[in-house]
Amino acid sequence: MLALIYPRLSKILLKIFILIVIIIQIGLVQYFNTSLVPLGADLYGYSIADIKQTVGASGGISFQLVASFILLIALVLAGLKFLPGKIKVPLWLGIMLPALSLFFLVSGALQQIHGKPFRSDFANNLMLNKTDYFFESSYTHFYPPDEEEDIYSDAYIGDYGDTKTTTTSFKYIGGSEYPFFREIDDQDVLTPFFNHSETRPNIVIVLVEGLGRAFTNEGGYLGNFTPFLDSLSGKSLYWKNFLSEGGRTFAVLPSLVGSLPFSKNGFLELGNQMPPHASLYSLLKFNGYTTSFYYGGDAAFDNMSLFLKRNHVDEINDIKSFPQGYVKLPTSNGFSWGYNDEELFRHYFANRAEKESKSPELSIILTVSSHNPFLINDQDKYIKKFEQRMDELGFVESKKDIYRNYKLQYSSILYTDDALRGFINSYKKRKDFANTIFVITGDHRMPEIPMSSKIDRYHVPLIIYSPLLKRNTQFASISTHFDIAPSILSFLKNSHKLKVPNQASWMGEGLDTARNFRNIHQYPLIQTKTDIIDFIMGEYHLNGTSLYKMTPDMQEEPVEDRSMYNKLKNAFDNFKRRNAGVGNGAVILPDSVLRKYTQPSN
């Protein structure tokens, strides 16, 4: 229509539009090539500083990339120069094409036109039009669709659906002001596995960057690339079907330490608006524990340091606390995530030198070496170990060629596994080792190795190791990060008379110690800061509008079951209703509980 009035302007605008779309598509394809997941509205969940750090530490913008980009844009501009000024189109075609476009846009008919999905989640992501996915995700983010039911209505019922036969549900007592407040009836499932100690045990939690179950321990469908962790799990309490609560690191601290809801974009994203809450950190500190956090990178990333300060953590050690003499990860274009895992553990031991401690300790360590761009110290050594490991796993040459596309990822996993071996072996030389409980899990599954299913992104191992254990046991039941804090607190309350509240707002109810495959939980999962689209209940997993059934080996099969779909959607909508209030006036805990069991805010 513009061409009828301003033909020259319309041609210029058309060329600009084509150029912009091509630039966006190139950028989105480059992002997918690096991360192996498409970029959606999660872009809007990060600050400019976080984006700069992520891009820089993940390889930055190289000269080769810039040169290739400029060359491609030059070719596009050269092609546009020869675009005809006018293209003769029959009148009927000129009317029909825009009309069809408008029809498909308004009716959503294109949503119903799709082929059979591939079995691999990576393959499904590969076939996506990256620009279309980005703009559709962005539109949904800024203009979310109306719910089919008014989940914010006070009359809305169906609290987690009629699912008592398969899963447990919570009875909330706080109304809309305290949407997750409930009585604690979580059972102590850990005490039967431990010998009693006279003094309260130290708790050391190691959160391993990107540690997915797919390539960890026996039964990992990509192979076992963590031989040390595999051997350790055989001496531990080991959950092979464990799930993280988030698809990125931003979710791990609130979920694991506080069993906290997500709010709109992740609890940490609330920043200074984080509502007061209780956590494993604050409750153990209230009971006389000394608390600490160790991270090789910058703890300010994702507001982690702010969260830790809100929980009155005694020591926050990150990239700024390392003295001279420690080795950082290799730089890429001048950027680095921070210090490698061996140096992180060395820093930990240097700060926790042998001494007569008058109080037990809670330490949480977050590693960083197995993070994009997967550049590690002694890279050649670990690439050779990667080749040796493939031989040990009996890979044929054709399979090795496929795995070599991800040699940096696998070599970083082998490096971190070795670092963990050194960490545990060093701890065994300490006097306090005999009274220490180690909890090892992944913050999420590394997405830079292709994933087989939607649930694969959350599938991580959980290992609880300690000299205090009576026996080692493997569990096939499903639990998540939400369940760790409630279980540890119940254990310490029962075995060492810890003072903890009888009411809480835990999202989790505690670890399931059934040896057979089952899921008694019903929890949401947050994939990215803007994508709360996953919900598990029983053996079923709701991802957006797609329903899957999880198998005992944690693979997934799509199912068509309208009744089960509605049950999960009903439970998920109920969570969303409660979650929407967090950061928007709703409170996590009443002041009476906070004053009684946590230290006052500074």
C-alpha cells in the first residue's frame, strides 16, 4: 500500500526490513550453535551487565565472527541492490496472499499444521525457525495469553487437583497473604541411614556446574564420563532420577537452600524486593552453625550475593576474595568466568585450615569450570583423557567422531570429576572428615551437549556421602532440589534437636527414599527466567501444552490423555496463582516465624 503513494520509500524500507531480519537470524543461529538451545524471551530476564559477562566469558565476539558477519551483510546488500523496483503481480494474487497471511495470523491455524516431532529434543530445536521462535516467545512474554480459567479468583478450587492416589499435596494455612505457608509434616527419611554422632555434623554442599545425569555415572545414556563420582555414588545414598528445579544456575540457590517459589522471573531476580524468608542457611545459623559460600566466579551474577546476604551468610568467597597465586580459567577474548575448580577447592581448604572449631559448619561450593566456553587448564591433557575414556567405554569410531564435536564439554566434565576426587581425598586427611556430610548435585544439565527430551535439561544426580553412613543405597524414585533443605532440617531436628519452625513455606516435602521408580511429588520447574512451562506430577510431565510420560530410565513418551492433562494443568495453574503473588505483595513467612527462628535483618 505504501508503494502506491511513496514507491521509492517503500523500496528503501523493504530493503531495510530484509536486512534487519537477516541480521537477527544470523545472531540467533550463532547463539544456537553455541548453546544448542534456541534463544527466546529469556533474553529479557538478564541485566545488561549479566549479558556482557555471559557473552564475554563464553567466548565473546571474535574477529573471525565479526569479519564473517560483515562479509555476509555485504553480500546481502549487494543482492538487494539488484532487487527490481517493481514486480508485476496479478491482482488476485496480490489480494489472496495478504488475506491468507492475515487469516493464519488471526486464526492460529498454522499451529495445527505440524509434522511428527523428532524423538530428540535437540533435533526439534534444530528444525525451529530461530527468528520465528524468538519473536513468538517475545510476544508471549509481553502479551501473555489469557488463562482458560480465572486462576486468580478467590472461588477457584482444585488445589493440586484430585491426585491423592498418586501424589501428596499440601494444605496451605496462610491465605492469599502467605500463599505457600503450611504446617510441616515432612518425615525424617535420612536418620535410618546414618550412625548417630555426638556433635552436630558439618554439612558441605557441592553444586557442580552443568552436571547432567546423561553423562554421569552408570546408566547415563551418553556414557559415564565421571568415573570418580560413579565410584563415590557406590559408597553413598544415590538418587539416579533426581531433578534440578531450573534449567540455568539462577534457580539453584533459592530452590536448594530455601525451597522457595520462583516468582515471575526467578526468586533472585526480585533483587532488593526479595521477601524475607527462612532457609537452610538462616536456620542452621540460628542453631549455631557457621555458614559460608564459595564460588570461582562473581557472586554478584544473578543477584546470588544479595540472596546470600539476605540469609546472613558469614563468609561469601568469590572471584574477589582469591589472593595472589591462584590460577584462573583460560581467557577467551580477554574474558574468563573466574578460577578453576581445583583452585576453588584449594581456596576453600586454605580458609578452613585445621583448627578447634567451636561450632559446626554449613559450606556451599558452586563450581564453574564445566561452563561454556569449556576452556580449562591442562586442556590437552583432558582431551587425551576424553579419547581414552571413549576407548574404555567401547565406542566405535563413528560414534567417537560424533562425540568429538563436543570434546571441550566432555573434557571439562572429566576435569571437574578429577577436581572432585582431589577435594574428597583432601578432606579425608582432615579430622572433621569423620563428622561431615557431603551433598553433591548438578545445578542443571549442561545444554551444550544435545538433549534427548524436555526433562533431560533438569535430570541431574544427587549423592549424599559421609563416613557417618551405615550403608550405601541407590534410589530410583524422583525428587528435586526443592526436597533437599526440608530433608536435611528434618534429619538434624530429629537426630540433634535442632530448633526449626513447625510451619514453613517449603515448596518441597523432602526426599523420597523408595528404591523403585515412582514420583510422589508435584512440582513446577523453571527452564529460563521467563519460561515457567514445566510441571511434574506422578509419572507425567507437562511442558507447555504437551504431555509426556516419564519412563524408569527418565526418557519420555508423548501421550494423549485429556483427563491427565487437565489434572496437571489444574495443579500447575494453582501454583501459578500462588506464585504470582510473590514479589507482588504476598509474603513468604509471617513475622512471628521470622523473628523466632532467624536473625534480624541488618
